[in-house]
Amino acid sequence: MSKTLSYPELAALLQSRAGVTVDPGELERPGSYFDDFGVDSLGLLGVVGELENRHGLKVTSGAESAKTPAEFVQLVNASLAPKGA
């Protein structure tokens, strides 16, 4: 996994950690909400935990309560960005 989270990577994580299969293109669609795909905060918490394990750092607090895929990706990528960049 790269140092940024992409929509295809998010779709794979949602499948493995939340048990929800989602097309990455649907995640990118403006106006899409996690509720639309049956993803709840517990599912996102599993995804956050996996990202933290992979990268060895804390993902921004609140990512697990993101309402949209775009918001989640933005919060995660801000956490993964090198400090001072």
C-alpha cells in the first residue's frame, strides 16, 4: 500500500474488514455516503485499525465517524502525509 489511500484500496479494505463489497467507482461518486453501501462506524473502525497496523501510526481521530468516502479518504491521507509536508 502506498502512503496515500486510494478508492480501490478503500474498497478492498471495506471488503476485508467490514464485509462489504463496493465498486471503487461508486465510492468516488460525489454525494455517496457510507450508509448507501451498508458501511457503519464499526466497519470503518476496522478499516482504521488495519491502516494503523500497516503504517504504524495513528490515523486522525474521527475517521471512523466519517459520513462519506471522500471525507474518510481526506482524513486518512492527512494522517499519512509526512509531517511538515
